[in-house]
Amino acid sequence: MNYELPNFSSLLSHRPDAWAMISGQKKYYEIHGRVRFYQTKYGVVVVSEVGGLPTQEGACEKSIYAFHIHEGSSCSGSAEDPFARTGMHYNPYECPHPYHAGDLPPLFASNGYAFSAVLTDRFTVKDIVGKTILIHSGVDDFTSQPAGNSGIKIACGEIKG
């Protein structure tokens, strides 16, 4: 069998179908970046570029951050929870964690910067426009319910189309 591989890297030179600008909450104000969403016939390609992530010392404590789409439409909140209006993980089919539609692979930071690209068929671009995308302070354990024990919300972006 001869399968032709899609050329996903060519998407990066095109305008995305949706995007989010990431900003950190008050304590993590230096976090900034963007997430781009491209609808393809294979699913959605999610490309993230983030800077200003906290760095951790030590050979084993490298910086890994949970990364999720949430059901809420606003990155606003209160002093106690700056991103309270983001709600819970986007989970239209009421699946257990880590099978929520909004569960994404973690961001692996290198000296405070992270770049990732992932293909997913858990949602379409149309499904997520108007929702939020969040970076959490910790590693998602992919087990704990309902959200992976991934720490506080440190950065957020509103997904626009």
C-alpha cells in the first residue's frame, strides 16, 4: 500500500481558521504567546508558541505544563481565581479525563519557551471558537478526575474565529 502523507507543515504559512492570544495571570504576567487552529480533512492541527513560562531547576524537574481547552468563553475571574470564567475542560460527550475533547498533550518548555503542534479529531474549529485555552501550573497526571490534578490556571487565551 502506498499512502501519501499530508503536508501539515505547509499550514504554518497560511492564516489559521481560529486563534488565541495567550496571557498570564497577574503572578505570571510574563507568559505570552499564541495558539493557532487549522481545520483539515484529517482533524484540527493545533500549533502553540508560548514564552515566559516559569523555569524549574534540576535534571528531573523540567518544566511541563498541562494544556487544555475549557468550556468557558472568557479569561476573566476574581483575585482568588483569575480565570474563573473559563469553566471546566471542554467535554461535550461527558467522557472521563483524559478523554475530554479539550484535553491536549502537555507543553514541554525549554528555558521558558514552548512550541507544539498536534493533530486531533476530538473537535472541529467550529466547535471551539468562543471557548478558552489554558495553561496550568503543573503536569497533568492523566488519571485524576475531573481534570488531571494539573495545578492552578496560569495563562489563558480566548479562541476567536
